[in-house]
Amino acid sequence: MKGTFKMKAILLAVCAALIAYLVLFRQPVDSVVEQGPGVASRPVSDATSAVPAPAADSQAPASLEQQITAFSQTANTLSATERRQTAERLINELKTSVSNGEELKTAYAQVERLTPNIESDPKSQERLNYSIWMDMKDRSTPPALPSPAQRQQLETYQQAANQAIDEVLKTVDGDEARRAAIEEKLKALRLEIFGSSAPQPLSH
């Protein structure tokens, strides 16, 4: 009986140890396994939610200059028809930009990058460039005319500048000395009349 009781006690102890093992060790493993899909799904969800940001960037309209640069870099991969059509579209957009106030020479410099994709013959290309230049020139917005007050300032400065130059030429010897003296006098006149010593446009 004692031996049977002792064996039973040992078996109970082993069972208790096994149960403790299952409770303490197997359950966390199971819970980790059960949580695995949830954990794995989070990065996918985060990645999915992050997708719209790059998509928004890629859909943002590129500037005309960026479009022309991109086209220049990929033109060789396009067919002749595609190159011509794309170049013509970009040139038309440049013409529109000039109508909207874009500086004429800056826009025309971009045109010269595009016309080789339309005309490969040098003479034909030159005629095309000239035609586009004239069209852009007609579209360009002329600079605003000076107001009556500004015109009066310009006339006053021109008269005073002529007098200052004559005075220096009569009283100062040597080209270098004359240039330095004239520049100093003109700077002083500009500061007095315009409030700035920077050169002012006199042709209006």
C-alpha cells in the first residue's frame, strides 16, 4: 500500500508539473502564434495607408520647365511621332506662358531645346525657330510705361548726370580718375533722385 501511495503521489506531482508547464510556457507561445497574424497585418496596413502620399506627389503637376527637362531625358526612347507631338505641345504651353507674362527670352531658350524634335534639317529648324520667336514676340506683354512722376525723375536724373559728366571731364585728368569720379557723382545723384544708388533704366 505504501508503495502504491508513493507512486500515486509521484504521478500527481508529475501531472502537476506538466500542467504548470502547459500554463506557464505553452500559453504564451499559443498567444504569440494567435497574435502573429494581427502583428503581421499591422505593417501591411501601415504600408497601405502610406501609399496615398507618394501617389499624391506623383500626381502633382510638374512645372513646364520640369516637363521639358524630363522630355529631353527620355526623348530618345520615344518614336519620331511621339517626340514631335510632345515637343509641339510643350512649345504651345511655352507660348501660353509668354502670353501670361513669362519672360520672352527665357521661354524661347526652352523652345530651342524642343524644335530639334520637330525639324531635323538645320534650315527647316531655323525657319521654325524664327516663326515661333515672332509668334512669342507678338504674345509677349510689353513692360509697363513709367508714370508721369517716374518720367520726370528720369529726365531730372539724365540732365543732372550730363552736367556731372561734363564737370568731371573739365576738372579731372586721367581716364581711370575720371571714371571713378563720374561713378561716384552718378551714385550720389541716383540716391538723391530715386532713393537708391542702383542704376536706373533711361530708355522708355
